[in-house]
Amino acid sequence: MKTKQLPKSVKITNCTILDPFAEKEFAGEILLKNGKINDVGKSISADGVDELDANGAVVTHGFCDIHAHFREPGREDKETLVTGSQAALAGGFTTVCVMPNTNPPLDSPESISFIAEKAEDLPIQLYPIGAVTVGQNGKEMTEMGEMVKAGAVAFSDDGIPITDGEVMRLALEYSAQFDVPIINHAEDVDLRGTGQMNEGRWSTRLGLAGIPDVSESIMVERDLQVAGYTGGRIHVPHVSTEKSVHAIRRAKENGVNISAEVTPHHLYFDDSALQTYDTNLKVAPPIRSEADRDAMIGAISDGTVDCIATDHAPHTVEEKESPFEYAPCGMIGLESAFGAVWKMLSDKKMSLLDVVRKLTVMPRQIIGFDSDLFAKGAEAELVFLNPDQEWTFGFEHIRSKSRNSPFVGETLKGQVVSVVSRGQIISFK
Ligand SMILES: [Zn+2]
């Protein structure tokens, strides 16, 4: 990995420009001045500028992940804002929203300010998501208005669901005043019980307690109905079941103000992969059946699910080396995200433009960020891709402080060659 300061004026040449906002693809050039977009076009005449040969790479918007856990403050042994940012860059992500289930949680204007101030020195754009309830206790609402002023871009108690329907109603009503989404980890904890993996043929065969698919879709249904009733905005994270997809499709048809995301791992794996008992495949919601995975691929293709988000969740080797029943849920996912989703979705005939939109324009629009990154004057957030490159994901590709990835050893398709972010160009070749 090499990091260099961008020259004051630099023209990127010899590339295919993929514009996910205008939905165009063409051979062209990009002129950057002082780290900002000056021009994007077929051929740009500019004298006395440095040239950067992209060697035929596809150049597009930097990816945006609206669901990551960077563990700071409290568990800096797993990840910090700095190491999480490095993992993001390695995956082509230049904007990341971090979840508030830290220790202590991001549940006050002061804790949001703490992250927002630290973010100023990071090599990516990083934004905090605030907790819905104080201490994520599920009961007492946080000061959302003050937290939005301090920099919170959404609210979530992720890691745990908002079980109290009245709290969900209030959360949707309050957040609507600031036009920010509520993101609820949809899981009926009583139905989950002591479940370890998706309930079905494979849980029976492997002798692990099952988590039924309805434990997710029941709460998705409740959330969508409360959102419809209040007019608030709900974002459904890490959708994993066909039943949830049906619920989301129906609510969208009825005009409910909702969006949804799917993770790379729910697009890539099905529960037969658990036969290795690899604890890195223990996630919440669990890796589901083949039929569910097919439904996720269908839903991201037809737009029922709006975007891809990683749910990057670092854990220590010691924790993940414990027996399956005791291992915590979660896997890291930033570095492998593009190679995993492009492999799965190109195989299903999705175009590169469509897949890139799910990693750029769509997540940015859900949070309310500018999504036309090629507009003149926009701060340069670019990713250079080699989409045809097949490669084997290994520990050497991991920049996270943790290494809990079930993708190690998997052959992926599509590599991130370099990234432009915050006035720097970072190359991975
Ligand atoms: Zn979650």
C-alpha cells in the first residue's frame, strides 16, 4: 500500500469513467484541482498539470458504507476509527457511517461530538449514527435534536432491537422532525431464544439450535406498519429472509417511506457453509437458506432492497476461537465487500453500473449525503477498480485490527486498485 498527497492539479487519464449518478459509462478523463472535481469528460485539455495514468481502470465514486462498527470508544483492541478507516480504504470505501453500540454508546451530543471531531483527522469521511435510547436501554429517548446538531446522521440501537413498540413510534416521530432515518436491528429476541444459526435442514444436521426466519420478518412487519402510521422514515438493516423482502416490497407498493440494505455475506453464503463450524460465519441475523439468499439477490437486483452495507463487525481472535455457542456474532467485511458482491451479482447478470449504484448513490441518498460526486467542486472521492480481476482473499488484504473474516481463502472477482480520498491517493498494487 502506498499513500501519496494529490498534486495541486492532476488529470486522471486512460480510464473508463463509471458515473453512477448520471448512469453513464465512457472512456474519459478527470481533472482534479486542490482535491476537488474540476472537470469530468471524454477529453480534457489542461496545460501544466500532472497526469495520472489509470492503466485502463474503471474510475467511479468512492463507496459509501452506512453500517459499520469501529468499536471506538471502548474496544480499541478490536478496531479504532483509524484502523477502521484503513479497512474502508482497502475496500474502496471513502465514506462510512459508524454504529453507536460502543462502550459507552454514542447516546449524547457530547459522544457524537467526540466522534465528529476525531473524524476531521481521518483519511475518509466518517459520520456517527446516534443511539435511539439512553445507554441503548430500549426505554428512554436520547436528545435527538442536539445529537443531529452535533453531527449524528441517523439513529439506531443496532446490536439490539428496539422491542418496545411505543419507543419505536416515538423514535420515528422525533427523527422525522430532523429528516433522519431510524435503523432498527429487526429481531424478535424471544423467537431467537438461544439459537445459533438459521433454523432449517442444516441446523438439524449440525446439531446447532436454530433461529427461525420469522424472528426477523415479524419485527420488520411491525416497523413498517409503525413507519406507515407515523409517516416516519425507517431503514431496515441487513435484511436476510425472503419473508422480510415480501414485507418490504408490499410496504413500498403502499408508499411507506422505507429503505433497506443487504450485506455482502448474506448475498454470498448460505447456511450449508456452516458445516465447517467456522465461528466467523456466526452473525446476526444468521446466514440463511439458499432460498433466502436467492431472494436477497432478486431483491437487490429489482430495487426492493436499496443498497449494500457491510455490517463490518470486528472481534478478537480469542473471542472467535471460543466454541460456536459462545463466540460473539459478527464478521469484518469492508476489505472483501466489492470482490464478494461483484462475483455474486455479475454471475446473476447485474451490470457493474447497477452494482456500483448500490454502493454509492443509493446509500448516500438514504442518509441524505450529496450523491453526485462528479459535480464540479465536489471533494474528490474516487475508487479505481479492476472489475475482471479474480483474486484470492487473504489475511494480507486485511487492514482491520481484527481478522474475523470467512472470506479468507475465497476467490473473489473485482479488485480495488486505488482510492482518492481527502486529498490523498492510496494505491494497493
Ligand atoms: Zn444489526
